[in-house]
Amino acid sequence: MTSFKICGVKTPEVVHAAVASGAAHIGFNFFPPSPRFLSPADAAPLIALVPAGVGRVAVLVDPDDDLVAAVIAAGIDILQFHNVPPGRLAALAQRHGRPVWLAAGVKTRADIEAATKAAGPADLLLLDAKAPNDAPLPGGNGLAFDWRLLAETRPQRRFGLAGGLGIHNVADAIRQVAPALVDVASGVEEGAGVKSVEKIMAFASAVRDA
Ligand SMILES: O=C(O)c1ccccc1N[C@@H]1O[C@H](COP(=O)(O)O)[C@@H](O)[C@H]1O
């Protein structure tokens, strides 16, 4: 079965639901403009509820070193980076001694090629839709990219798929793209930043049935 990540979790009830659903990873968002934002202090008691064997992932957008250190102190074990300048990913991976994921926006084949190069030291390349220029968030926008691009230009490395996934399309995405992991934020919400336990369970069933 393809593994899945439930991203942007903010309450104990949703942590428990994500664990019960079989999520391999749970994401905590540390980007202040996001409706899913948590401070490291607020995230720490939630992160502590995640059992061993389930990955605790921090979503970070071009963070400074203090924020990275703070999320690690809060109990995070995987660092997911968006919008990091070229070269900084390797430095972050080395300095903080944690697995790193590189999230990259895709609209064209060239984006996939550039992301594959940039992801060099990353444990996972997470391909998401490229955010529109005026979007306040680089991810979490509920937008999918054209997955057919991956049939033409498949990254020669481990990659995950994010962006606009939900109960209605995740099985198709898995069959069509065969990613190592699928990642969802807004597709299991009933309002901006408000997760639905029912939708999380339905998403998990759709992944299992794919
Ligand atoms: O979710 C957010 O608010 C967010 C903010 C900044 C960077 C990344 C963010 N989320 C990531 O985007 C994917 C896809 O989101 P969606 O399913 O399309 O809503 C999400 O899983 C996070 O990895």
C-alpha cells in the first residue's frame, strides 16, 4: 500500500484520528500565514501524542536556523522544506541531523527536472502544484498539477505526490503516478485549517483500496 501523510494537524482529536487511520506521517505546519500554523510551543504536546513508528514532519517555508532548532526541540523528526535557496538544503540536512524532504511546485516538465536536481541530499522529493504568483502559501492550496507530466518526466529518485488530493482522486493518483507517498492537507478539511475526522478516514480507505 502507498503510504500517506495527513498534514496540518492542530488538535489532539485529529492526531489520534490520523494515527488510527494508518497514516505513516503526520505533518505540523510552522508557516505563520497558514491556517494550519502552530508555534513550536503549541505543537510540542501534539507531537508527543504521535506514537513511535509514525513520522512527525515539520512543514517549514525558508525557515531560519532558530525555527528549525525549535521544531526539533518540540519533537519533530523529519524536516519538510519549501522555498529554500539553492545549496541551503544540504547545509540544513547536515547541520540538523534529521531526514529532510524537499517540497517543490510543478507546472511544467522543466519544474520536475529542476526539482529532481535540487533535491540531491533529500530523503524524499515532494512534488506539489506550483502555487499561483499571488498565493500566500507555497502549498496547502488544494491545487493539483497535471500528473501526466510524470509519465513523460519521471524523477529518477524517491518522490511523493501532494496538491489537490482528496477522497475523490487519491486512488487515481496512486494508480497513475505510483508515488512512494501521498500527502494531503486541505482535501481532508471541512473549512480552512479545520480537519474532518470523517474525511481522514475516507481518505485512508481510498488509499488502501487503490
Ligand atoms: O498546508 C499548508 O498550509 C502549507 C503551507 C505552506 C507550505 C506547505 C503547506 N502544505 C503542504 O502542501 C501539501 C498539499 O496541500 P493540499 O492537500 O493541496 O491542501 C500539504 O500536504 C503540505 O505538505
